[in-house]
Amino acid sequence: MQPVLWAAALYNLLFGVIVVIFPALPFRWAGLPLPNYPEIWQCLGMVIGVYGIGYAIAATNPRRHRPIVLECVYQAIKWTISEYAVI
């Protein structure tokens, strides 16, 4: 469980920092038009970065920080359902 949480922490922190500092970069990588309001994208990056901090805290002791782990699992399930509900 700890390696998965550390990987999630690293991914979320890196993505959050990149999006906050360079909000147009993911759009350029994907070949999409730039957002009209990059501040909203930066806010999303900040939230994702905070999740990364939570994952890092949970990775130190998953049993002690069980609520954070459960929130991570809940968010993953919710995201998966929302993605497949659109298709």
C-alpha cells in the first residue's frame, strides 16, 4: 500500500506544481486550445497538489491515516464512474 500512496503523492504533487506554475502547458502538450481562464485550471492544480500532500501523509502510516486512504479510494472510484458515465 505504501508504494502506491507514495507514487500517488509524487504524481499529484508534480502535476499540481506544473499546473499552478504553467497552466497552459498541459493544453499545449495535448494540442488543445488554451483555456480562457487559466486561474480555474491553477485552482484545480492547487487542489490536486493538496491531495498529493495527503497521500504523502497517508503513505507514512496507512493504518493510522485510514480516513485519508479511504478518501483516496473513494475519489478514484468516483472519478472512474464519472468517466465511464459520460461514454
